[in-house]
Amino acid sequence: MKTHNLSPWIDKLQRNYTSYQLKKDQITDIAIIGGGIAGISTAYFVLKNTAFNVTLFERDIVASGATGHNAGQVVSYFERHLSSIAREFGCSRAISGQKAIDGSWSLMKEICKNAQISVKLNEFIGYSGCQSKEEILSYLQDLYIYKKSHKKTKPIFIAENKKTILKIDKKYEGLYEFIPQKKILSLLETNDPHYLAVVVQKKGSINSALFCSELCSYLVNLYPKRFTIFEKSKVEKIYLDKNSASFSVGNYKIACKRIVLCTNGYTDFSIVNLLGKDVNKKFHKSISGLIGYMAAYQEMDKRKPTAISYLPNTDLLIQGRDALDFPPYFYVTRRPYKDSLRQQNLLCIGGPEHKISPQMTYSQDDPYPENIREDIDEFIHKTYPFLKTTPVKLCYCWHGLMGYTPNSIRQIGVEPLNPVLMYNIGCNGVGILPSIYGGKRISEIIAGKRLRKSIFDIKSSHFQHNQSRVKTNITA
């Protein structure tokens, strides 16, 4: 077993792109800080949709952060109920936001096709198992809102022997179907009788680290005069002026027209806004760090790829929990995986998390807690009855740092206090598709396209205009 925080994606990663380390000061049009899937996707769309030069700065190695230390699951839902988002932003903007992330499946396929990405994007039907009445009713409310613009929605399957404990409003008719609980447990691949319902969703999986590496190679070759990557380049201090910005990396200074932050959001650089209002405190208060722990098991059978989330009984949660916190849960992804010359499946498990305070530091070299490994191992052997006849082998344990926004929605757009600074940040636990969508939206803002107000816009009491109307003197 490989225990030194080595994910299977990093373990198999080959880097075929050209990158540099800083040896002199630099001038560029668009500086992207962060070399994960958000930064690389942003570079792709900015290069594709504008004439600007783009330079990417990564403090370590491209895709070595959260992008290379995730479970690789691709989903288009938020880690927060759509009905809750609708209460905050209104149904129209909530639905538009959901459609934007749903549409990112096509954006990802576009990138894979154009860049001739060899790593496979597995697509399949996945499931989420619910144990509580509260969770079932919340999902029904989500479907009810979404159906206002989508005539076709997959119904929630509810155990028919639980009809009497659920009081379902008539307005949800057509959004659910009662089936034998045995069928629900079969879809969830478990015999745990606590699961009362299953939500059917499109899901997928991909090695996002390899995806980024191959996309970097494509961009470097296609735009040799417009795109440059600097690795081992830790940004320390950012200065924002009226129509330009600068920042330091070691002894070197980089000048640019715009900066796009695509970090995991939890970082130690500082921001100085020369126009007055304090951006630094606002930014660092807007993101909190969360360490996610994962493990992977070799599975020798040929069962088809899938992704399943196992939601806890929220009816039993202690009252007073933050309403925006998604309850803790385990999630499982099974995908084909080649080890040496033998084809097999890799069963990836995630779920245990640890919130870190601003005073704490995170390092990828931190040891993997033994109690976390035991919790994951206990879950998998408790949940999967087939392990009695088909044993699995624990082969990887890893962790990664995620950035969470206060409302669990990605922040995409301009900094209201100074539009020279832009954001594509906030993994929120489900970062792949939102990162790609964020890259496209950033490119549209830079290109001067007028955009409608969105749930992804950055809020500020000091800013009274829509981000799409901010005018700067930046030209290609």
C-alpha cells in the first residue's frame, strides 16, 4: 500500500509539456495563478476566445494540488440543495446556474476533442442513497424547481414499504416512484436497510491530473508565443492598480493587465489594493480550507464503472448545524484501472474531512491519519456485501486541500473593489465541472461580453454594478 499521500492519478502521471522556472522579471497580459484544473481550463478558454497573452504561475507542479489529490468524480450538482440556492438567489438564477454546470459536460468534451486528450472521461448513471425523510423531501423540492425549465427529470425511487412515513405533497407527483426497497439497495450495491430512497444522476470519472497535463501540452504547442507556464513559482504579494497589476515571485516581479486567481482559495499570499478598499481581508475571509481524505482499493472483478454517494440520516443531526453545510457522507467511484499489464477496477472512497482554521497550515507531506484509514475501511466492509466473496486490496491513501466559499457556490468573476483582479475559485467538494465552466465565463468577461447576473458573481456592498458592465482600459 502506498501511504505517503500518493493518489493513483499522481502515481501514473506523465508530464509531456514544457514549463520554466523564473529567472527574470516578466510582462504579460493575463496572469493566471494556480495550475490545477481551474487554472488550466481558464487558460484554454482565454487563449481560445481572446487575443491576449497568458502566463500561468504554479507554486509547485501543475495538477499536483487538489486536482491531483481528489477522488476524480465528475458531477454537475452543487454540494448544496438547489431549493436552498433558489431561496437565496431566486428560482430563475438558481436554475440558470444549474444549467450552466450541466452544460459543462459539453465543455469538457469539447476540450477533450480539440486537445485530443487521451485520458478517458467515463460517463455513467450514478446514485445517491438517502436515509432520511428530510433528505428525500429536499431532493423532491430540487426536482420540482428544476422541472420548471426541464420537462424531463429522472424520478426519485422511494422504498414502497416506507409510504406511510412520508407525507409527500401532491405537487411532487411525477417526480418520484415507489419501488421495492430491495431494488433500491441493489442500485446502491449494499444490503444496509437504512436507505429509504435513491436519487438517479448523471455522473462520471476522470484522471483530472492527467487531463491537465495533456491540456498543458496542447496549449503550449498551439500557442507557443502566447502561453507560458512557470512552475515552482510561489506568488507572495499582489499589487492592484487602476488598469494593471503586479506581483512578486521570489526576487522577480511580474507585471500584467489582469490577474485571475485559480488557487484552491486557501493560500498565504497577500493582496494590496492601491485604489483604497481592503481586498486582502475580504478575500481571505471568503474561503475556508477543508482537508478531504480518500483511499483506493483494487477490485479484481469486471463490474461496470459507477459513482455512488451514501448520505447519512439527516433527521438525526444535531439541531443548530449551519444550514449551508452539506451533511457528511461517503462517496464511492469505481472505474477501470490498469496496473502493470493487468486490467482491473479501482474503487475510490472519500468522505472523512477535517476543517482547518486560518491559523493552521496544510502540507501535502502531512501523514495520513490511521483512524481515517480505519473509518474508510470499516465503511467499505460494512456497506458492500460482495466483499465477502470478492476481496479488495487497499493500495492508495491520500488527502487534498479544498477551498469552500461561505455559500458553497463557486466564485467566478471580477473583484468588485478592483476589476483588475478576477476569481475562479471555490472547489466546494465538487470542483471539476464548475472549474471548467468558470474558465469559460472568465474568458467571456475578459473578451468584453455582456453577461447576465449569476449565482457565481462576487458579492460586495461596495460594488453597485454588474460585473459584465465593468469597463477597463485593457486591450489586446
